[in-house]
Amino acid sequence: MVPDVSTGDRTRGLLSYLFGPGRRDEHTDPHIVGAFATPGLPDPGRAPIDQHHQLLSELAHYLDQPVRVREQRTGTKVPQHVWHCPVRTAPGDRYLTDEEWAQVARRIVHATGIAPDGDDAGCRWIAVRHAEDHIHIMATSVREDGRRPRTNRDGQRAQAECRRIEKELGLRRLKSGDFTAAPTPTSAEQAKTQRAGKTETARKWLREQAYAAAAAARDEADYFSTLGALGIKVKYRLGPQSGEVTGYSLAAPQDTNGQDQPVYFSGSALAPDLSLNRLRERLAAHDLADQPTARTTGPSPWHRADTALRDLHTDLLDQEPADGTGTGTEQDVVVQAQAAAFSELLHNAAATAPDHLRAELRSAAAAFNRANRSAIRAQHASATAVRTAAKELLHIRAPNQDGEAAASLLCTAVFVLIALARWHQARDHQQQTAAARRALAHLQAAYQRSARPVLADLAARTPSPQATTRLVADLRAAVPEHADRILADPVWPALATTLAKAESAGHNPRRTLATAAQLRELDTADHPAEVLNWRIHHHATEHRAARVRAATARPHRHTTPATGSADATGSTPTRSTPADQQASTKRR
């Protein structure tokens, strides 16, 4: 059950909408199901059609009487005196009768302070039903005694009351909000999108583009230039005294109003963490002198990102459970920063991944945007490693040429996302936990698409039966407690090929298996052979990278001191004689 509190100043206008046909003729039977004083109250929805407009005016005048009395007494207009709260049941909920909806309305006006139970001087209100799954509660927010009601935090209190109503009426239990959700598109925006034949509103499209630009940006100027390159119009808000940029708004291409003017949305109207101040907090955590650049040697950006995520996964597993709400602790602000960096990595991976993976990765990144927003304020400077690895993904030259590294990275990302979902769940972040699980489904689908051809290629190159038998013996000796499950895993042939390749590179198979198994327990792994395959692949890549770094490292050159000059020890070298030169030549 979802409430949505808002305010306005046109009583007659809202009544015309509630008792009218709706914007798309969706109001089939509008009628009053509950009110502050039901006897004698005019109901335009059940009156003859020729009396409809007259009754609307009478009802508006009746509801506005306390407002007019207050305005006459104070001599000033009452601002935003119309209180409006639609309440909707979740899809699949049972049918509620008019009497049940009336009880719901009374409980909500009581909980929000509009009309407390037993208070005869409460505000005047009505509840109108024109669909099976929702009602509209409307009130004029001036009490009978002339005072304004105490409606602070009314939206939060309405949500809390709806959670109790769901439990008592046997309805679907929804998750409580935490005021970190992005603003939802209005019905007018949705209708505009349908008329244009599009699948998503301008607000949602701008939000996703802004997140992707923020993940790729090195600084504030880079962020806005990236948005401009996408055809998005940017409007800055300047301080009246200093002239500095204090905010910004974005408009989607070809999104205009009735006057053919661009429709702008501020950063905070797209999402709380897209406001200029929050963006600056994230971008200020970068040391611009150490921005990642394209590398021509060493492991690929996929592998370097995989290494950063493996370290992050280890840190997440070491986190202690929350001792309460879990917010504000030193560990929590670090993990929240890591989650923000992980979100950037998903966006950059979606931009540079092979074509057949990009749709699922974009969906995973979009879903995780919600999981990334919580009441915990991130300490972004603590997530430098993951964020640097995320930026390096933008320098991938040929994404289709490194399928093994991409599959290994996505496998590790799946484990990181599972750990982040558990972290949110332990702190009772219900909205974030649900969003992380939605992102996990997309990320797992992307991993399967990337890993399937790689594992099939490895399985097709399984070593000879004699070599495979020897590897089986090594497996039983190294990890006897998991050997049967690993051999029963369909990925075992691919793991055998990976072990054979590691052995050819000089690694002992038994020691390699034992080391890979000790990195983390295998009891909870559904496919232990698959997990070991990527661990061994990553270890082998690390080993090759270390050898390349050692081989390409420039040796320190020792210059021969000039004749008569002192060396590092302070002594003066002696001049070589012809006999010494002849002896040196023989030694050479």
C-alpha cells in the first residue's frame, strides 16, 4: 500500500479531477467512501449529471469554510491549504470494499495529524474512490478552530501507518521508504511519453545518462562536457554574489513544453546523489595528478578491475555485523564509498564491454543506482582503488579480444554484489537490498553470456586422458573434501584445461589447487569447479604480469667515475695499467 502526500491551493480544481473522467478516462465510478461528516455531505459522483458542477462548487465551498474564516481573521491568504494523499494497493492485492477503504482513510488522516480520532476540531476531509485499487484523500489544512494542523513528516507517518494496515488486512507487505529514492515521473510525464511513443520518460533517461557521465568523468568540467556531447542541454545556477556555479539542470533533446521551451530537471530532481554538492564530493576524492591512462603493457583493464574487486570482496567478508542501525560507523561509510565506486565500475563496464553483454550490464548498473543510495554518507576517499580500476575500463581497446578476463571480472562482480546485498540487509536497508537483488539478476545473466563461450572453448581443449587422470589425482590430494563435487561439476573439463595450462607455465597443479581453494570456502559454491577455474586464471594472469614487470623494469645504471674523482665510499679509484687491461681482455 503506497501513500503519496502532496499539497496545493485549488480545492475546486482538485475536486474536478477526482470526480471527473480522469486524464485517460480511467475514472469509471468516482464516489465518496469516507469523510469527516458523512450525513448531508454532497457527493457529485452519485448525483444526476445536470447537478454535477453545482455540487462540485458546493462541496468545495463547504470544505473551504475554515480556510475562508482564517483568511478573514488574519487578512492573509492561507498558502498550500489543499492536502492530497492518494493511497494505492500493490498489484495482486485482494479487493477492498468501500467500508475497508473508509477505514484506511480514517487511519491515515489520524496518523498524519489532519483529523486525529476524537478531535472534533480536526480538518475537513473526504476520501474519493474511482478505481478498485486506490482512493484519493483530500483535505483543507485549516482546523475548525482556525489553527493549522501539525503535519510535519506526514508522508513518513502515512507510510508507517500503511505498513500496519497491510499487516492487519492481509495485504502485500511493501518496504518502508528511507527518503533516498529518486523522484518518480509524474502522471503528466508518463502521458507525454506515451504520446511520443517512447518507452521511458525524459526524467528517467536523463538520470541514467547523468549516472553514466559521472562514472566516466575525471572532474566537474568533464562531467558537463560529456552530457553536452550527448545532446543534453545544461543550464547552470549561479550564486547572486560570487557568480559561482551552485547548481545545474538538464534537458533531454527534443523534450519541450507547450511553448516549445526545453523542460529542465535539476540534478537533485533526477536523484539525490546527482545534486552538484554530492557530485563534487565524489569527484573531489580523485587526485587529478594520478588519473588512470591507457597502458600498452601489463594485464588488461579487465584484469586490473578484477584484482580490485577481489580485494573489495575480501574486505566485505571481513565486515562485522551491524550492532544496531549500522549507520554512521567508520566501517559503514567506507563500504558505502566502495558501493559508489562499484556502481561506477558497472557503468563503465557497460560502456566498454562486448556488444552482447552491454544490455544486461546497463540494466544491472541502472538497478544498482538505487542500491547505491542510502542514508549513510560515503567517505569517497576510501574507495580509490576500485574507482581507479573503474576509470581504467574506459581505455579498453578491443573488448572482444579478452573474453577470459571479462568473464573473470563479471564472476568476481557477482560475488561482490552478493556481499553488498547482504551488507544492506544486515542494516535493514530494505529498498537497497531489493535493488541489489534486481541488479544481481542482470549481472548473473551477463556473466553467463560472457563465460559460456570461454568455458566451452576450454572444455573443447581438455588434455589427454592420461593427463586428465593425473590431474584428478592431484585434485583429490589437494582438496579431498571437495573433490567429488568438483568432478561432478560440468565445468570440470574446462578446469582441467586451465590446470594443464598452469602446469605448462611452471606451476605445480596440487599447490595451485590448494592455494585457490584456500582463498575462500567452497561449501556455499554451487559450481566449485567454475569458481576454482577463475581463481586459477586470475592467479596465472597475476604471475605473468609480475614476470613482465620484472623483465621490462629498467635496470639501474652505474656510471664509472672519472679519473681522480671519488666514488660513493669516498675513496679515489686507481688508474688502470696496460697489464690490467690485458688481464681484463682475457677474462672477457
